[in-house]
Amino acid sequence: MNAFGDENWDKVITDDGTEIAVIIFNNVEQWYFISALEHYLIEKLERPIFNKRC
């Protein structure tokens, strides 16, 4: 897995403490649930430095 040349993301992705999960939704009509899940996970999983607000 790579971050297409972004050095900051490469560090995150290659860090031994990084865990990556893939969640697949077969029904695209549930886009609102996908968006809500993303927001929930960002808030609950120690907000990544790239998702912090100023």
C-alpha cells in the first residue's frame, strides 16, 4: 500500500502501529450511512492528524 508519493501519508501507512480496514458497501444508495460511519470512526478512533480541524 502506498500514498502515491505523499511523504506524510507514507509515514503513516508504513508505521508498524497503523491498522487498515476495508468496509465494503454493495448498495450505493446508502451513501448517507457511509458518510455517517466515516465521521463516527474519525471521532472515535483517536482522530488522525490529517483529520484534525484548526
